[in-house]
Amino acid sequence: MPTVITYQELNRQISQAQKLCEQSPVFVTNRNELSYVLMSYQEYLKLSEQKQSIAEALAFPNTQTEIEDIEFERMKIEERNIDIRE
């Protein structure tokens, strides 16, 4: 299970976040949106040496999941009318 903390928690408890990222990446949210990933330098080096992207490696840590095996839910995107006149 990935560790998720808020940006405010990261600022208040940076040493705890550093310890957590020694075991696995720590996902940081800002205003309820995933914004950052904190990881050890060793983990970064391992990811940067692999042929898969960092995003793929973070999505599927320690597995050999094939992209074709993944089913995605269709997102519903609502249209919005934006008035740019002032």
C-alpha cells in the first residue's frame, strides 16, 4: 500500500517522510491532488536504469505487469462553458 501524505504534513514532518521513503516511494498531495513523489536516491537510480518509465515503475512496483493486461475505466469529462470576457 503506497504511503500518501499532504504537503503540509511533509513540511511539518520531513524527517519522518524521509524515513518512510527508505522503504517505498511517498506520494505527496497538494490541495487533494497528487503532486509529488518522494523517494530515496537509490530507488531513483534503480528506476532511471530500467527500460520502463518511472511512472510505470511507480504504478506497478516489484511486478512484471504487462500494459495490455490493464483495464481502465472510462472517465466522464463534463463540458464547461467559460466566459473569458471581462
